[in-house]
Amino acid sequence: MRRTWAIGTLLFAASGGAALAASPQPLVDVDWIKANSCKPGIVVVDVRSEIDGGSQIDYLRGHIPCAIYSDYVKGGWRTKVDNVPGMLPPLPQISKVIGDLGIDNNTHVVIYSAGTNATSMGSATRVYWTFKVLGDDNVSILNGGYAAYTADKKNPVQTGTNAPKATTFVAHFRPELDATEADVRKAMADKVALIDNRPSDQYLGVNRVAVAKRNGTIPGAKSMPESWLTANDGGTFRSADDIRKLYKQAGVPTEGKSVNFCNTGHWASVGWFASHELLGDKQATMYDGSMAQWSADPNAPMEQKIKPE
């Protein structure tokens, strides 16, 4: 069902609206973050969590100067909606999460995770997608995450905490970025590209995780594991040229309508980020409910390519 929450109008301050005219690059590097992390109008958000072996304790022990902390798992970025885990929270709820971090609609937000692997980078891409789906283009990701920053021992590390001053963030929901179950059914009927960003064993139906109630994938989907999209399954994204080659090999289109999915919209955010942001396919979308929702619906068709005896 399409989200029907009340949507606020995205307001631009007269003094800050011009700053948003040109959207920031999707990825920034370590040199950029060193030069800009403490500048006014920029908020760097450390989202390390149990997903990548991080926590608030790790943040307190060391983080990028001036960064604030928001646990990706526990910080309110995702919630259960209609019994489906890991969903985008209702707009008032997620807007408050963002505003409480000192982020308004004129803030340039830069997100970083631990950067240990593609799954870790999924924490950053999922938060990035959240800002985008809420109508905010003023957001970037630190390529390589905290691992890239600390690879050079000369880079300054701050300890302790930085307490944000709460402000107001106004959401402007973009339904075209957030595919629903109904959208996926229509995509199937229209032969729109469906991209499964889970590991290949789950795509084939050999294995599944607990949130997926049935083995297999959505019929007609192509496999593009999220671990392929970063170099050696690390924290650094592959170049757009390399991603195009991988897509071609996998039979995944690089332009036109597409729907990325996984189990709960975490790995799928990596695939969406690669398609929508790195390849520039602005018709790419993400199925937030993913297999947690699809496989729980007994009327939703599944395709199990391999059925172990």
C-alpha cells in the first residue's frame, strides 16, 4: 500500500536555498572530509552499528573530527511497519530523528559507516536513500568509510562526543524512489527490470534468512549481489565503468526503470545507490519491504531456481 502520511512542504531559507541548487557529489573522499568536516553547514554522521562491528563506544574512542553519532540499527532510521521489519518510519518520526541530529533542509549531510565491507557500506547507502526519499539531495557518503579515513595514521581522530543542537527537518516524500508491493507486481507485468541484491545462494533459493518466509526470488529477477559493487567486497565503491561491466555480465540494465530488492532494503540500497547515483539511472527505485514483505504474502509468486534434496 502506498504510504499516505502527511507530507510537509520542503522549505528553503532565502539565504540557504542557493546552496542547494547544485547537489553535492554522491561520494566524497578522505581528502574532502579532512578539509570540510568541521565547516558550518556540514554535518558528518557516524552510523557505525552492530552490523559492521561498531557502536557508540567505538565512536567515543575515535571518530572523524566534528562528526556526530547515530546508531544505524538503534537510532530510529528503520522500524517495523505493518509487521514488516526494517521499513522507512512514518514521516513525522523519521523527520524528528533527523532534526534531533541538528540537520535541517539546508544542511549538507555526509554519512560514514565502518567501511569494512559492502554490507557495512549498506548502512550508509540506506541512510542516504532515506534522505533522498524524503526529498533532500544535500547528502553524500564517505567512500571507504571510517576504515579509509583511519588508513592514514596521520589523519586526526577526535575522541569523546559532539552533541547536536536539535532543529527542524521537513520531509517532502518522493514516492518514485520507494517501490511498494503493488509497484513490484506492476513491474513484473510490465517486464521492468527486477534486481536481487542478495547473495547468490539466497537468489537461487538454496538458503534464506529468517525474515524471508520462503526460499527463492521474485520471478524474472536478475542477480546482482551487493558484494560485487565494492572493490573486493570492501568499503570502496567500484568505478561506474566497472559497475557497468558487471551489470552487462549479469544481464542487468544500466538505464530505464528498475526495482532493487533484498531481504529488508539494506543490501538493496547498495544496488539502488550504484544504479541511481553512480550510473545516473534516475528511474531506478528500491523496494523497501523486499523479501520480508513479499515472501510473507502467500499470493506473491516466488521462483526457486535450485531446490536442494
